[in-house]
Amino acid sequence: MAAQAQYEELVRQLSAIGAVKRDLGRILPADCPAGSAAVLTLLGRHGDMRMSKLAELLAVDMSVTSRHVTHLAARGWIERLPDPADKRSRILHLTPAGLDRLDDLSRRTTHLLADRLSDWSDDEVGQLIRLMSRLRDSFGDCRSHPVRIPAAAAAPVIEETTRTPANTRK
Amino acid sequence: MAAQAQYEELVRQLSAIGAVKRDLGRILPADCPAGSAAVLTLLGRHGDMRMSKLAELLAVDMSVTSRHVTHLAARGWIERLPDPADKRSRILHLTPAGLDRLDDLSRRTTHLLADRLSDWSDDEVGQLIRLMSRLRDSFGDCRSHPVRIPAAAAAPVIEETTRTPANTRK
DNA sequence: TATTGTTATACTCTATAACTATA
DNA sequence: TATAGTTATAGAGTATAACAATA
């Protein structure tokens, strides 16, 4: 159990980490955005799987997964094979072209990280990975507690302001 | 200097952490999305500041910052005061209503985190914060290295596929 | 009826570029 | 000319809900 100030700081760090993710996204090829790259990576690591499994690993809704997968399939990087055990389902399979793409992605991110984290020790990177992984687990468990909170007072909204820099008077 | 496998794992964890952020976002009031909440938090912690300073702390473009700020000002949670030292600039200031809003936000996130991280020690949370902060610093430094990578072979794109679940034959 | 995926729609966040007003 | 901030526009990512096909 940690202190409240720590919780707030953690939220700020989570928010700020977005800049790192965007930085990583900038080195991706134009036809392979972050979402697609994540799918390729997971297929490369876990092998063939169904849509539902992929959605779970990505931690996003299956409708989102479907869009990413469609994008990849359109480029021939993955195939959607029929599942002999369940005709509603589709087995996702990395193609040779997809593997090439994945190698390319891996090279790009490794280059960037090797540059940015040149002064990190193997152990430090391992610690960060371990703690982030645990953080994810801590949230992944209980989908139960909706954690509702009382609402605040209402107030008039002028929606979309206008300029009012220095003294408005000329 | 860490191993390549670690780098790839780190990228996956960064990608997956998005689920945690979205979970935090779900407990926010409808009229105060994550971007607005981040602005309120930074103003609460660092006090009055200019747009450019806020953009730097948020680690996003100033145009993005401007939109968030406009949203907050429209609701009376912050004010954009003239800067006596530079008439182009505006000083952002949290209003009493904004402070109330901030307290509410703080309560919500603290509740959620206290629930999710109930089995984390104070020290563990501190370690995660420290490592994430350092990660950010490692990326924030060198805006220089564009880190370009050779392109991959082109291929025909069928753009947006259609259904082909089980055996296409009926 | 319940489940697997797909698609339509809408919303948030972001960056780029053009623009205004100061410096 | 250069800088601070705004706005228009476009693109990526996501969720919800309605729908199709199959279990």
C-alpha cells in the first residue's frame, strides 16, 4: 500500500510515457502504424492464434483488433485461415512477407532503443519491464470494481473561447 | 547496454501499458477527459505557467496544449491571464473551481489505484515511478538522431478485405 | 440463445501547417 | 525575422452498438 502522493505521481508518469511511445511510433514505416506493428509482434512471439486471443493480448476491443488485422491482411503480411474446429473463427497466420516486415520493425526499434538507452544496464531495463508487467497484471485482474465516484457541481460552459492575450485593449 | 530481446519486450510492455491508461481514463468525468486532467494536475503541482512551459511538461505540441487549455477555460477551471512581460504570452492560472475539479480527480484516481495496487509496497511504486521517469529523460534528451532505416520491398495492397471465415464454401 | 467477427459511427489525442499578434 | 499562441485539417487509436454467421 503506497501513499496518495505516489499515486498521483504514478498517474503523471503514465501520462508522460506517451511521449516515449510516440517517439517509437515515428520510426515506423508509413504503411505500418503502431497498432499493426503490435499485431505482427504478438503473432511473431506467440504464433498462430484466433482474433479473440489476439484482442486479449493487445488488451483492446475485438473490433479494434479486427481493423488492425484487416490492414495487415490487405498488405499480405498475415493470412486469416479458416478454423476447422469452429467456422465462426479465423486463425491468424504470419506470412513470409509478414516475417520480413517484422524483422524490419525489430531492427528499427532495436536501433532506436540502443541509442536512447545506451546508459541503461541490462538489469535496469529488466526491472522496468518487470514492474510494468506487474502493473498491467494488477489492472488486468479485477474487471469488477467500477469504482464510481460522486459527481461535481455543474457550471455554465462557454465552449471554445476566443483570443484574449495581453491587454485586450489596443 | 541491454540485449535485443529486452528491447523488444520493453516495446511490448510500453504498448500494453495503454490498457492501464485507458482504465484510468474511464473513471474520469465526461467533461474532463485525460488531456484536460493532465493539464489541471500540472498546474496544480507547478503553479501558474505559460503555454509553452505547459506544452513542454505535457510533452506534446503547443497546438495540442492550446486545445486542452481552451476546453478547460471554457468550463471556468482555468484562466488565461495577460503576461505583463510579453503581450504574446498568456499566464495559465487555476481557478477555485479548477481546484475543486482537481481535488475530485485526485480522489478518483487515488481510489482506483488504492484498489488496484493494494498489494504493491510503497517502495515498489517508487521504483516504477523512478524508472519511468528515467525512461522519459532518456528519450527527452536527444531530439537529434532521426535514426533512419532502409525501407522494405513494396507489395500490392488489396486495401480492406472482406469476410473469409471458415471454408468460404457454404 | 450465445459467441465470433465485422462494420458503422463517434470521440479523443496528436501533429503539421497556415495564420495573427507581438518581440 | 523570430517567437507565442491559435485554428483548421488530417490521421491514428479506441469503444459502442448493430449486424452476420455459426455454435
